[in-house]
Amino acid sequence: MDMRERVYRTICFEQPDAVPLEIQYDGATAAKYQRSISRLLKQHPNHFLTVRYTPPKGSVGYNTSTLVLGRDEWGVTWADDFNMGRRVVGHPLQDWGSLDRYVFPDVDAEGRFDLAEKMIKENHANRFVVGLVWFTLFERLWFLRGFTNCVSDIMRGDTRISKLADLVMDFDLKATKRTLELGIDAVFFSDDYGHQRGLMFPLKVWENFFLPKWKQLFDTVHNGGASAMLHSCGDVSSIIHQLIEAGLDVLNPVQPQAMKIDEIGKNYSGKICFFGGVDVQGTLPKGTEQEVENEVRHLIWTLGDSNGGYIGGTSHTILPDTPLANIRAMYRAFDKWGVFRIG
């Protein structure tokens, strides 16, 4: 069974031969353990080929590897430094007076999908092709408006934030359709709705403002013959049912420091595919090798089973305070507990 089929069977609950893996590392971790991680990934390859649209030809990029501030094509100002990481520091629509003059990026601009097309043509390992439509709704809105402004606008029912959300959705739908035209296997969206102890919004506010938009996006993905994936950090357990009803196929990253894994497994195992869960805040950096193995086994058989439903991964990128021995223990545990007997 090749990697693409293994992921497909896992998402569709069609008895994969093993748990597919997609393990991501923070840049500092990759640099710290460069040779060891390279060897581990050769022995346990990631199953996704991840592609995304890029700034078009001729656009002026920005360098987030330095302290120099730079604007992306949305007019959002970013900074990147060792202490604070990559972050948004400037918002082009912080003042509503700028909305009527604001020009959205052009999905169809020349060269936007050239790199994605090239990567797919070179997918000789037949990996499962995932197309990113990242920073999808809430994240894009607060990047443009500023976090406090955006949350306040939504809570107050400001008609201008609804107008802006409709414009963002127009872009997202076009980007999703263009990404589907590449012949990908899944579209991967991102929107963080949770903090460590619950949802950022009252449930009814989230359902009224965001849920219909997600159903439209998931329907678009399914109509294009692909699976719908969502990355949403924090405790999003209160909206898993609604996301399933809207058509979500895969939820990531499933953070055990924020959500109760046993409860999620009891309520939703077999109804949606989970991706992630190995704890980068606690078990991986601070636990023993045996505790790492125990957690991997628990995730495989709580969030999924031998019919599928679980993609092996971490609760976010692996950070540089993680002992290499625990990273190796994680891979060994997936080898030990994540291979299934078919038939």
C-alpha cells in the first residue's frame, strides 16, 4: 500500500495497513537535530505532499527570517525574531475608513500556482497531495482588522465585518476551486477558534457567523472530489459535532493540553478522522520514552482503530526543547502500535 492510498483509506475508514505519519518540526528543532531528523524521515517518511498558492510573479516579497518588518500581498505587516517568532504586527484595515480603498489579492494572478504544479508533477513517491488555503476566515479577518477590533466587531454584529467576511470568502472560494483544479487529494484550511479552556466566541456567535461559511467551503471541496481538512488550535471540542455535520473530514492538531482525548474519542471516533495529538507541550519535551509510547498507543486506539480515522502527528510543530530520544521513541511507538493486520 503506497502513502497516498494509506492516507485515503485512513480518512475514509477503509482499513489502512498502518497509521500514516505527518510529523512537522519547528525550524529551530530541524536545525538542532538536522542529521538525525533527516535519517528519521527517510525511515518514516511523511505521507503528505503539501502545496499552496504563492505570491504572483513580480510581487515584492518579505523576509520573515530577519528582524526587518515586511508587508505581504494582503498589506499585512509581519515580523520574525528569535524571542517572539513570526507574528502579525500591522493591520491594513485597522481603520474602517480604508475598506472602500482596499484591493484584495488576485487569485488568478500570473504564476500563483506555478510552484504547486511543479511539485505535483514531481510527486514520484505518490504522496497524498494536500493543498493549503491557509489563514482562511477568522485568521484572515483579524490579520486585516487587528485581533481586538475583529472580535469586537463580530460580537457587536457590525455589518462592516460581515461585508469584509463576504469579501474574504470570495477569495477563499476562488482559491479553493483553483487549488482543486491542480488535482489534489485534500484542501487544508486553518482557523484557530480555541484557547486552552474553550472556544474564543460564545457558541451561538460562532455558529451564526462562521459555520455557514465552513459548510460552503467544505461543499466546494467535496464537489471537487477532495477531502476537507481543518487546522484549529486550542479547545474546539464544543464545535466538533457542528464541523462534522458541515462536512469536515479531518481535524488537526488535537491538542491534549486543551482537549480531553478520551471524551473526544468516545464521542467522535469513527465519525471524523483526527490528525495529530502527540503532546508537544508536555509528553514529548518532558515525559519519559515509555510515556511517549503510551501516549502514541492511546491516541491510535482512542481517536481511531484498525479501520482508520487517525493520522499520526503532533499537537503542533516539535519544539527544540524536545529530547531527541523522545522523538525517536515516538517513531518507534508508531511502528509498534500503528501497523494493522488486514483481512
